[in-house]
Amino acid sequence: MKNIVVLVSGSGTNLQRIIDTIDNGEIQNAKVSLVIADRECFGLERAKNHNIESILIPRGKNFSSELVKVIPENTDLIVLAGFLSILKSEFCENWNGKIINIHPALLPKFGGKGMWGMNVHNAVIEAKEVESGATVHFVTPGIDEGEAILQKSFEVTADDTPETLAQKVHQIEYEIFPIAINKVLGN
């Protein structure tokens, strides 16, 4: 059984999707062994509702060192699911190839500092992009610079708003996240 640690900052809908796809066998031979949040959020409640150990480590200058202390050595994969804190270079290098993130755009476009949530969707609309989507990628010291594991796109229409893009991207995230997790775990 492979151990997955999930880092969250928000409502935890992608965490819930991971839990559900483990339960239904879509993600095989794995379990979420720990959920870590960098702020009070509903993601912690979701973990509690599924009897998954959870830890709150408030954001701050010691965040990465505290994170190192609580992640079990037998962790096979660290999944950032709506996680907003930036991880220190040493942490990323120590877990190289074992940390993945989902980004609400087609990287390398619309990645980097400040490019999260509605900021991304606003930027896509302002740039008059003809497509958007989501990317699951490896986490490296450079923000959103890791190798893409899986991407899926959709057409941006003239009627799309940042809100409709967010809805479409979220559906794609639900679809590709479990596939990417299986791929990285070798399932």
C-alpha cells in the first residue's frame, strides 16, 4: 500500500476526489495517510470525516522545517491539492520526483508567483486565449516550473468568464488528478 500525504489550503475538493477515487479503486494500492493544512480550512474537516490523520501547520518562516518533521519517512507521494504556500528549495529537492501539484492552467502559460485561483482565469481571459485547462506537474524549487505529468485542455469561448473557466478547469482537475497520481505511483 502506497502512502500519500496531501497538502491543502482550502475547501479540499481535490482532496475529496482523491479519497473517493481511492475508495472506488480508480487509484489503486494507495491510501491518504496524512493531510496537512497551512491554515484553518475545510480540507481538515474532510480528512477528519474520513478518519485520516490531519495536522495544521500555520504558514510562517518555519513552515518548511515543521513540515519536514511531520511527513513520515514511508511517504511515497506528496500531493499539493489547492495548496497555496510556496515550499522551500531544500524541501523540494529532498522529495524530488515525489511531489506533485495541480495547476488551473496549461503550463508553462499562466504559472509562477501570484498565478493561482481566479488570478489565473482572469489572466487567461485578458490574454484572449483560445484554450485553457489544467496541468498536473512535478514540484520543483521554481514555482510551477516542474515537468508536466498530464495536461488536458478545452476551448475558451467568447462567452466564458473567469467564473465559467474556473468551473471547467475544476472538472478537468477531477478527471486528470487520479490518472496522474496512478502514473506517478506506477499503477
